[in-house]
Amino acid sequence: MTFFNYKKFSPPLTMKTITKKKFGLLALVFTINNAFAQSPGFAIFDVICDFGIWQEEVSWELVDAGGTVVLSGGAPYIGSFVVEYGATYTLNMYDSYGDGWNGNEWMIPGFSTYLEVGAFGSAIFTALPSGPVYGCTDSAAFNYNPWATFDDGSCVAVVNGCLNELALNYNPDANTDDGSCIIEGCTDIEAFNYNEEATEDNGSCVAVVNGCMDEFACNYNSDANTDDSSCYSAEQYYDCNDVCLNDSDQDGVCDEIEVVGCTDSEAFNYNDEATDDNGSCVAVVNGCIDSSMSNYNTEANTDDGSCVSWEELANSLQSELDNVVIEDGVSQEDVDAAYLAGAASVDITSDNDELAAIAFADGVASVEIPECEEVATQNMPLDLPQGWSMFGYTCLESLDVVDAFSDISDNIEIVKDEWGLAYLPAWGFSAFETLEFGEGYQIKMMEEVTDFQFCSTITGYNTDLAVNPLLYGSWSYHSLYVLNTSTGEWEEVFYEYEGEVTSQIHISSENICFDEYCLGYNLPGNSNVLQAGSWFDHLSWIYSFGNEHIITGEEGNYLFLEDTFLNTDGTIDQSALYAHPNPHLWIYIQP
């Protein structure tokens, strides 16, 4: 094998004189002896890349003259590739670390090279045969080998003929096509079945028929042989005649796209997309639909611009209220005086001055509240006549004015407090929030109401001052414990009364109120025992105070009430104790 250095144009060097060349770029020509020849113009070469260290850094690729990578690899590598005589190849060599191949070499028979330094280098070489090449040397033969130097008797004569197996005159012995093939078919280039290979027309031409060839399309043409993109299909839910496939009510709207709703364009909830009326239409109700306005109409669904703010209403009503006071002749002093006189309600009509004089005459001074040691309870229903009257609010707990009159609000025209602030049910407006214990109020009724009460009882009082004044005030419910008589331990339980936890008690010198329910109490000879009045007279509590929760140790201002059952003489009611054997410990905390 001989190599030629194109770069220096030096004479040929034999394989014996070249064992290794170190270079970054070198163009070589080498010759291939016939020992490697496999077929005319080609040979197979073995390739090795090996023998160094840091082989994971080594990579290379062999590229032909057209830029195609015919072989690539790294180190170690053993493989082969087909060399074409006269072809030029480029070997690109890479080192990922950039310090050369560190002893690794790329070799083919008779030639080797490597990347001495750096990260990249390349070599270009061309392969030519050397020595005897056996083959057909007859240039007129079918298998002539231009690289052959010795004829090996393999020449095959040229046999001209038709090589197309579909032709009428196909010649299986021919090895060279002479253009003599005869192929029948349609030679009309405009025909549907034109055959570009046909040499003789056989009358089989078919005219082009354009049309829709989709048999599922509405305009399918069974005669068409050329699709002209004219196909169209029916819209979803319709047939090709635009008729609904499913239309149960025969209204021309397919069942699948029916929209139910209100179809009345005059209705409040008219739906312009509805196709079937479902009877849901709602009439337009004009009014104020702004909930923050004084005349908000809960039944209105269409705003008519009539909204009046609370500020505007208050300004408008003030003059009216002033006039009302002058008309009725009743002042707040009148109301308070009548209440102090013991009147639950006073009828002030056309002769209001006379009735007011009677109510506030000397009889007021003669009213005496008898002293007693027992708690008294008294129901004091109100009779509210038509027109103006007065009443005193005797419940200990304040009540929201709207809630207080909710049962009779349809019969009330106006309620005023001591400041002249008004509650107007028809307007849903109140200038004051609550009814307060001991206060008097004026009311004007459109219809008479009798036996009306704000709270279930009006309680009596206790004059024995032995009760500890620390009890007085409001206490919030904290927790409840029941004594386990087997273990002697207090166990916490959840208490609920009529569906809601009793959240607060209020204790005064007269009574004990549980939320809105009040009852009086007695002191059965023991200053730290409270005995319930009325039908609870056998229920007593032993009370005490503490700055820490006696069970959990939490800090706070606590009131402890332990159940006990005493007779009026202070002895224990054994029957009641038997019915309730497990004492309860009620714990309250001052808010």
C-alpha cells in the first residue's frame, strides 16, 4: 500500500517507511492492494482506535466528500467500513479535556494517526488501488471494471432488450435496456387513467368526472372518479334537507339544542336564547333594589330609580316627627311619669290631656312597693289600643326593637323613644336599636292589640342584703361539670337548653335571669346559698368565687354554682336529691 503526501507533493512512501505520523491536519493518498478488494471499485477496511489513557475523553468521526458521517466512535474501538476507490475522506478527532489523545491512536491497515495536543484535529485522505486488481478489462462488456489490471475471464456480453417486466416484449435475458419496451395503456394525458409508461394506446382511456366521492356526504356522486373537494355534510342534528333528526315537539328546533326558559320578552327573566317556554316567566316588579337604601323592596326585581338613602329619609322624617309630638300632646316626661306610676300602658286618644292628668296626679305619690322577703312574679301583658298610647319596658334584658315588635309590626304606625327617635315598621326603619329596661315609649297603633308581652315574666325582688354584692352583674357561661359518684371526679359535659346553650346569666338584688328567662330567689339562712323562687323552690346553688378555674386552673374572674336541693327550712330535700343524685357544677366567667 502506498501513501502520497498531497501537502508536500513528495514521492511515494512505502508502508515500511511510515509507521506513525503526528499531525493536526494532513492530506494523504493511500493505495489499496488487491488483498482488500471485495468488488469492482470497493474494499473493506478494519478500523482500530485504542492503546492510550483517559479514553473517555476521546471521540472521532469519518466523513465522506458529501459530508455524510460514514463511521464514528471513541476509544477503545474496533470496527470496519467500506472504502470506495478514488474517494476522499476526512477524519475529525476530538478530545473533551483539550489535552490531546494521551497515547490513543486511530488506525487502518497501513496507516495510523492521533491528536497530539488540543481539543480538535483532522486528517484528509484519498484511497486508490495498488498492485493487481482482477476483473473484467473489456470496456465493451456489461461488467467492465475500470480499476481492473488483470482480466479474470469474468466479462459478460451486453444483451440489449426490454427490461420492464410489465412490457409486452420483456426480455429476461437482457441486461441493458434499449428502449424497445412495448406497454399498452391510455396515452391521453387528459384522461382519468392516463399511463405515463404506456407506449401504445389500447383504447382504455376514461374521461375525468369531477365530483364528491365521499359516500357519506350529502352531495355524493357515484359516477365521479376525481374528487373536486365539493363534498358537504349535514349540520349536526339535521339531515341533508335541514330537517331535524329528532324534534319531539315539531317546532323546527332539534331536541338536542332546545333551550327551556322564559320566552316572554316583557318578563323580568326573559331569555332570548330560550326556544321552549317552561312557565318560569316572572313579572317585572319595579322598586328600589338596593338593600342599603331606606325603601329597599325585597320583592322588587327592577330598579325604578326610587331609592331613598337613610340620610335622606332621616332628614325628611325629622320635621314630620316634630309635628307628631306637637299634635299628640304627649311628651317623654309624660311617658316616664306614667311608667313610674305603675302604668303598663296608657291610652292617649282625643282626651289625652285629661287621661295624662289622671295618670300623673297625686296617685303617683301614693304608690308604695311593699317590702317582703319572698320573690314575687307577676305577668303584666300590654293592651295597646288603636291610636296613641304609652308603655314602660320592664324586661331586664334589652331587646332589638325590630325583633321585639315582629309579631305585631303590621299593626304599628310608629314607636318613639325618649329622644324622639322613631321606629317605622312600614319603612323597615328604626332610628334607635333596642328597648331598654326602665324606659318609657310612645306608640301609635293602626289596630288594637291586647295581651302583648315582650318577656314571659316580670319578676319580683329580694330585699335581704346578705347576698354577696360580687354576684351582681352579667356572667357568661364557661363550662359544666357533673360529679361522678363512683370516682369522686368532676367530669365535663356539654349543656344545651331547648337546642341552644344558655350563654349568659344576669344576677341583681331581685332576680336571676338565664338569657331571657328570669326568676326570683330566696336566701334560706345561708349567705352563700341561693334558692330559686316559684316552682323551682327546691333548687339551690352554693356559690363561690375564684381567680382560677377550680378544675383546669385557667385564670379569670369565675363564679361557681353547685347544685343542691333544700327545703324552705334549710334541710335537704331527699326526694329531689334521689331524682338528681349527681350534683352539677356550673362555671361562669365575667366578660
